[in-house]
Amino acid sequence: MISELAGFTLTRTIPDSVFAGVLSGSYKLFGGVVRNDAGQIVAHLVNAGNSANTLSTFLSPLNTAFSGLNTYQLYRVGSDINQLLGLAQASMVISGLTLAVSSAGFLFLSNKINKIDKKLEEIAVDIKSIRRFLELQERARLISALKVIRELNLIEDVSTKTQMLINSRQTLGEIHEKYKALLIEDKYVKELMPIEEYFTITAIGYSLCSAELGMYEQATNDLLESQSTWRTATKSFVGEEVIGKNPQRFLAKKYVSHIKSEEIASWMDFAEGSDMGFDRLDQLRDMSQKIDINIFNSIHKEEAITIDVARKLVQRDRVLQGYVDQYGYYSSLKKKPSEIQQYFDTLSRDDRLNECYVFLSNPKLALNKSLVRTQTTPRFVCTAQPGRSAK
């Protein structure tokens, strides 16, 4: 078992320079990864609590406290570490994924499928395509494969565990290709969302199997390829079904309680693959306003659903990018997610901040010791080094 996260230090403090980087936009938050403009990981944020709270479903209304939280809102964070961690956790909840890649992901994915299926069964009565989706044989195979690998930590025989991973990886890969074909087809929102969920689950599960088999670079490349396919489909959906040909409508009063200004900017950037940020709002103000025939100060139920879906997709894209970054890091260490998870499991609850563990890159920590802002008392905790115990 590893005794440290190589190149990073477990800490209860974050230097002011990191906050400054986030505020300026030179550092960006991707789920559980804070990355600089050169693509290097500055910090890992690892959820330490129960991940059950992240099991939001594609049609579940989101708590308004989480609405609109994204990288454009970081200017409100200031130098408060709890707000930064809260932002990461909100991203986790909205995206429906955990912050960090780990072997615990197998159990998480299995539980996630169960919750999704319950929601699907509720709406299947009214939507024929959902009924057909529930009858697909691939779903049964997927559930079976995840049930097998979620118990891997109970298997002591290495050869048995390896064979289980190989078999499950093959099954997940075959199913993933099926959902890939379905994902790239044009879909109505309630048809697209279950397919998108299952595509994401199989992509993550397949990559986890690869990493657990020691195929580190393959795991990174597989997830990166899946994210590329996912982006193509979801960008099209957000651009055509959510933003549409009249994006300036979002500036109207009736949308104020549903969409934050920063969300409008982030959704349009996501759909177009750009990074204009708040300049988007000036662009919309320059566009001629179309007459809204809806005299009521409310939006239709279907549009409300697409808004929640857009919110989830944009956050999910960031978390998936964080996963890709983490796989790249694990590849450099030549360590499996299960080995990383075993290390996380040894950490003390006293080292948590807002149900997260914070790991800061050693170069950043060394360069900014004089600028460190402590959350409570002037204290930081280092990971145990070989031959030494953590103080």
C-alpha cells in the first residue's frame, strides 16, 4: 500500500496564490482537480464522505442552493477554503458523479444504476421509448457485470480477481459501444438522458477496469475518447434544445429565478467549445429581442427539464475532465485506483475539510509557505513519509 500521494501534501491550508489563480481564471476547477493554465494539477480535492448524496438522477429537480454554481462563480469565493470546497462538492452533486477516481467507483456505479432504474420505471408508463430501453438485454448484462466487480475487494486470489476484471471489462466495452451508437442519434430530452447516463456509467466502469488491470495509459485514452463522443452529443443537445435560436430570451425576467447569468455564459461556451465567459452577456444584449407571447412570468415544464439537464451536463463535463487528469496522474505513478483508495482509507477524519481531503502540489506548497491562509489554526498536516509518521 502507498504511504503518500506522490508530489502532493495533505493539508488543511491553501496558499493565497491558489485562490488568486482561481479568481483570475488561470486556475480552473474540474470536479476534484484544480489545474493551472499549463494543464498541470495544482491540487486534488477528494470527497471523503458517503458518495450516496451524489446520486442525483437525470430528471430530479436540483436544490436551488446548487443552481448556477460553476467556474464563473468563483469570483465570489474570495479566500475562503470552505466556499471553494463547497463549490467542488456542488459540482459533484449536480453532475451526479464523485470527485475522485477510485476503486470505490464500482460500488458507486452499481448504486447509481439502481437509482436511475427506479426513476425510469416511474416514467416508463408514459414514454414508450423508455419502456423499450428498460427491456434492452444490455442493461441486464451491465448490472450483472457491476455486481461482480463491486465485490472485488473481498477476493484475495489475484488470478481470480484478474479474470473477473478481464471479463467485466469485455462486457462493459461491448455494452458501451451499444450505448455509444444510441447516444449519437438525435433524441428528445427524456429519451437522451437515460442513454447518456448509461453511456457515462459504462465509460467510467470500462476505464476503471483497465486501470485496475494495470493498463494505465489505456484507461486514460479510453475515457478521453468516450468524453469526446459524449461532448459531441451533449454539445449538440445543449446548443439546439436548450440555447436554441433565441438565446437572448434568457435575459428576460421570467428566467431570473431559474438560470444564473454565469450559467448562460457557461452553457453557450460549452455548446460552442469557446471560453468567452461573461462577454457572452454583452453579446446577447446586442441581439434584437423577440416578442415573448407568454404573458405569464413562468417557463414551461419541458423547458425547465432541459434547463436542469444542461446544468448537469456542463458540470459533468468538468468532472469527467478531472477524471481524465487523475488517470494521467495515476499512470505517472503506475498505481491502481484500489491502491490509491487504500491510502485514502487510512487518512484521519481530523484531516478533512468540509468532508474533503485537500492535497496541494509540493512545488506550490514550497513556493507559497509565507502566503498560506489557515482555515482555523496555523496548522497543516503532511502525509506519512517512508520511515516517518504523520505529525
